[in-house]
Amino acid sequence: MKPPLPLIALVLLAAVLVAPAAAVNILNLPDTTTTAYNEWTQYVDLNAYDPGGAVIAEITLIAPPDSITQFSLYDYGQEITGEINRTTTGTNAEAVTYRLGDQTAGPYERTTWLSIPALPDETFTIKYGVYDGGGRHLWMQPYMKGGSWDNLGYNITDIIYRAAVSSTQETRITIITAPIEDLNAAFVILEENTPGNLIAMLWGLLEGVYLAIALGWYMFKIVFIDNLLLFAGLFEAVGMCYAANKSRDIFQFIKKVVDYNAAAIRAMFWLIGQMVGLLTRIINALNPLG
């Protein structure tokens, strides 16, 4: 009986197809976060690591109408720039474009039909995430008041430690920081539990099981099928030599030969039973109908 490798592959393929492509897993911030900055301002440059030894965990920008807010983020390997551009195009009408690195969304056209309320402030958050297949990234999310605006993702090599923000108008800037070791630990937890890594771990486990079964079957086939007569002859010759060396008379010799063969037959059936039982457990575990 050959291991059910096609069934295993089919189950793993189904799991991959069911999971959304490049799904986003947003990082859960540790309990040790601190609000390092929270003010209406036109400019701030915050280095969380020097001298505090922390890193930036999340940024919130509340941009007013007819403003351009620009920011630069530093992650020890690169500078990531971004922008929120709200351009007034008429009475209570605007076009909104925003960017994170080389990813851009918009322009989104919007009009409020009543003069009151006028165009509202818009909130954007910059968070961390991990894709299903692995890889850290920044996640820029707008909380738009009307309409459907895209989120933006940008791959990063490390954790952001410094943020500089400037705006043409007073903008509410909130920067949350956390100890670097705590944020890294949160990343590790998320990375280890993404669906892509779980599927890879399951595939590795199944490959190991398949290798063990295939090796056992190969040895069994070589010994008991392809070379049965040769093996049986050698086995009997060794057994008879052992019995003759340990026996005092012909009756003890015959008893030892019989016991020797009986033990060998029990061992062979035990091996077959173990292989069949392992295959049965694997099939039952993968059977969606139970």
C-alpha cells in the first residue's frame, strides 16, 4: 500500500486556494505602548529610539480639508515617504490622493451637498502587518467619512524608529511608541501564526511522515518481496546455526528453530500492522467527512 500522497497534496492545495491571496494580518500592539506625541501641529520629528530605546508602534494623522501632509519614516534600512493631499475643487468638493512609498490611492472625488457640515477632517492610521506568506509591511488605512478608499501596504525590512511629519495646516499627529523588544516579540507571534507559515509547517510534517513510510515500504519490499527466497534462505541458515550452537540435543534444536521462526513471523506482522495503522490514522485525519 502506497502512502496517499495525492490526497495530502489535494488537501494542502485546497487550503491554499481557500486562503485569500496576500491576506493582511494586522499586528496586535503590546501592552507596553506609550503615547509619545499627540498634538495639533504643522511639524514634528520624533526619534523614539534615541535616547528612549523605543520604536514607533503606530501613527495617526487627522488631516483638515485643503491640506497637504507629508511624512518620512525610517526603519534602519530605508526612508519611506508618504503624503496625504486634500485639494479643494469647488464648494464643499475635493479630490483626495494619498501615498505610502511607491503605493498611491486616488484621486477620490467627494462632494458634501449641504454647506453644513462642510468637508470633514480625515483620519489616517499607519500600522504594521504581516502577509500570509510572511514579510513585514506598513499598512496605511483611511477612515473615510463616505466612499470606499483603498488601504495601502508597503514592505519594510525593520521596525520604524523615527517619524517626521509636516503639513500645510494644523494637523493632529499622534505617535504611539513601544519598547523595541516588545514590538519584535509581537511580530514573531504574528509571523509564526500566519496561515502561510502554518501550511508550510503542515507540509513539512507530512513530508517527514511520507519519507518515513516510503523508507519503511522500500525496505519491506526489498527484503520480503523482491528477495524473499534469498532472505528466507539466509534467515533460516542463521537461525539453524544459532539453534545448533545453543542446543544440547535434536529436540531442543527443533524447538529453538520453531521459536526463532515464530518470533520472526510475529515481528513481520507487527511491522505490517504498524504501517497500515499509521496510514489509516493519516487518512482519517485528512478525511473531511470524519
